[in-house]
Amino acid sequence: MTTVPTGSALRAARRRDRRVYTRSHPVLFALLAATRRRAVTRVGGAVLVHGSEPYRQALTRIPLDRTAAGTTGGGGRGPGPGGPPVVQGGTRPVCY
């Protein structure tokens, strides 16, 4: 049988989680704290978003580079036998 944590146990768990997160990513949380008054902030190539509606807008309005290195599009053009697994033109490479 599972017991429901009390209010003080929940507060202690949140403090512990916050301490772990802020110590593991101090620069990220410092940036988030410094930009919390703005809905969206661009820092170099990164976008810091506060709130669910600005998050949705950022996901739908920011153009994506689908051929950049580290993406599935860029990975398909990278070194390897046969090129990409699926070609948008409709032809597929022969698999052996």
C-alpha cells in the first residue's frame, strides 16, 4: 500500500530536486532566472521560453534547418554506405 506524502515531505522533495537541477546546470538556470520576465528570449542559437503559449508559438514559428548536422536529415546525407535510408524523391536505395 502506498502512502501519500505530507505537505512538508513534498516541500523537502521539491527543494532537493531544485538543488540537484541547479547544481547540475548552473548556467542554464541562471539564464532562466535572468529572463523570466520575458516570454521568449533568444541567446545565440538557443531560445529560452517561459509559458505554455509562447512555447507553442516558438515551436511552430521558428524555422527549422532540416539538413543541419546532428539532425536526421543531416545524418542521412552524412558518410555511410548507400546514403539516406529514405529519399524524398520516392526512390529508395537498395538494401543488401
